[in-house]
Amino acid sequence: MIRALPIAAFAVLAMFWPGWTEPEADMGEAVEATAFIARVHAYAGLYSEDAPAGEIPMLARRFEFYPAVRLQSGQSYRLLLMAEDAVHSVVVNGREMLLVPGMVQAVELSPRPGDVVELRCNEYCGLGHNRMRLRIH
Ligand SMILES: [Cu+2]
């Protein structure tokens, strides 16, 4: 009885250890990477600046978010972000999402007048990592 106590204590500890049963990080939705990259380039060719409301396909890559669009206040957007070359992340509106090649994460944005939205990579991705931010207004 007494001998079983440390084992029982270990089992209880293991069960409640922080992170023990934590689900996998949400990586987003799987896409065909080549097709998504083509979609981004097609979009970037059409809208280099003022983006119309709706979906904006975007790439995270060393060391930028591409394309550098401009959002119009009063409109609603859905950024679709995929990493192109390595694992990155995006921090936006106080939330962080992991960006992995082949997986798309969505961010809803409805900027109000005067808002500056900043996308920032928070996953070390190389020497230019600190430059990897995009301010969109
Ligand atoms: Cu980075």
C-alpha cells in the first residue's frame, strides 16, 4: 500500500502536468502549396495597393509578408496566410498563429479609420527575422 503511493503520486502528477494533454497547435487548413503561391502572385499582379474587401492570399517568407497590400477602412478582409519557404508565424491583433508551408491560416480584419494593422513574424526564421513585419493601413 505504502509502496504504491509514489507510483500513484507520479500518475496523478503526470495526468495533470501542464501541457500533458494539450492538443496539437492549430496549423490551419491544408492546401496545395504551388497552387496557393500562384494565387498569391495573380492577386499581387492585380492589387499592389488598395485591396478590395474580401480574401487576400498572402505569403510569409524570408523576410517579408507578400504582397504589401493596403487595406481600406470600413471594409472587411480575410487574410489567408501560408509560409512559402520555412516555418514562420504571424502575430496580429495580439494573437499568434504558426505558419507552415502547405497550411493556410486565416485572419479576419475590419480596419477602422486610423487603424494601423501590423503583421509580425514571431518564429525565428533567419538573420532577417527582425525585419519581417508588415504594416498595413
Ligand atoms: Cu521570422
